[in-house]
Amino acid sequence: MKRVKARMESPERLVCGVAADMASKFGWSCFWTRMVWVGVTVFMPSVSLLIYFVLALLAEQWKKPV
């Protein structure tokens, strides 16, 4: 369980990196942002996955130019 929690807290990408990008953009906890995504995906899989992948397409626009 410790490895799962450590993996969820890590800012590395899991699938599309949307949760990690959202957490860093808004200053949220990466762990809890991913937990919310997991919960929404379990209860509303089709809608949440559609939103998740749309956000993945928009995530490039969130990043600040270096």
C-alpha cells in the first residue's frame, strides 16, 4: 500500500498526466487530485474518461512557456 500511495503522490505521469498537471497548475495535492479522478471514473466512467482525455489534449496549453 505504501508503494501505491507513493506512486499516486509522485508528479510523474500515470496515463495522460492530466491530474498531475491540474495539481501543479492550481497548487493542489497530486495524491488527492488523482483520488478524485479515480472516484469520478468509478462512478461515471464514460463521462469522466471523455473529460479526462479532452483535458489531456488541452494540457499543453496550460504549461507556461520556458
